[in-house]
Amino acid sequence: MDSSPENTTSEYLDLPLRAFLDLVASGEPAPGGGSVAAVAVALAAGLSGMAARLSAGQLADADELADRSDAARRRVAPLARMDAQSYARVLYAYRVPDSETRSERVSDALSGAADVPLAVAEIGNEVAGIAARLVEEGNPSLKGDAIAAVLLAEAGVRTAAVLAEINLSSANVEDDRLGRANELVDKTASTARRITGGHRRG
């Protein structure tokens, strides 16, 4: 029987919302920040899909925007579980008895754990761009929902980028992933600033 950490993580997408929220608030280490960031981006994509479907009268490519939103949601939602799995691999590596082997495995696991939040950030940036288009050109009755989508996506991108940075720093890894994470934060923040304008405080 496979005792790898992958087999111990719940399929969060099958849980009732209350159960997922209770699990986040529990004393267990997962689901944590990365899983929540993935869910935030998935919710942003859902809002974008709704706003796009209700913007057919304003946008000729409303159906395409809805399809892109749906595709982003389907890609990012499973990352909630994958993030918990990658964190479980880090904990698993810390339990390796041999110190030299443990150090190497922990570093590898932490480096690998940076990939999931980076994927969340990539999708979050894409969703923010779709939602921004809907704020600016979509159904004005859905402007608030589209703005909410942009801000949720931005929060997911920022969170994911920080988590990727923490993992890479802990692994003592220096590569282009951190630069890419920072680039995504800057792009999404610029999008959010553009579309919120006077509605944004702080």
C-alpha cells in the first residue's frame, strides 16, 4: 500500500463549504494559505464567468470570456488539494531519519512546493485581466462583481507569490521563479489599480 502523503489529503472540491471552512480553521496544518489562495482565484474566475455571461449585450466576445473564465476555474481549483499535498511532502521529508538525506529531501520538497503557488499566481493574473475587461466594457450592472473578481484574483496572486518566495528561500534555491512571481504581483496590482480607481482605499 502506498503510504505517500498524496493519499492523505482530502478532495476539497467535494466538501460542503462549511466543512472546508471548518477544515481551514482546524488545528491541522492543511489546507493552508496556498489552498485558500487557489480557492480565492477559483471564486474570482467564477465571478468572471457570471459577469461575462451577463455581458452578451455589451461584448461580442462575451462567450469567449466566459469560456476562458471557466477554463481558469477548472485549472486552479484542483491546486487547492495539490498545495496541501506538496506541503505534506515537506513534512514527510522532515521525518527522514538520516540528517544528510533529510536536508536534501527537505530542500527538494520545499523547492517543489513553490511550483503550486506559482501556478496559482499565473492563473490569478489571467483571471484578473479577464475580470478587468468586464469591469471596463461589460454589463454595468455586474461591475461590482467584476471588481470583486479582480480584487480576489489579486489577493490570490499576492498570497501565492509570498508563499512561493518563502518556500524558495527556505530551500536556499535561487532561480527565475521568484522573479516570475514578483512580475505577476506587479502586473495584477497594476490591473487592480487601473480598474478600481477612486473606489480603492489605502
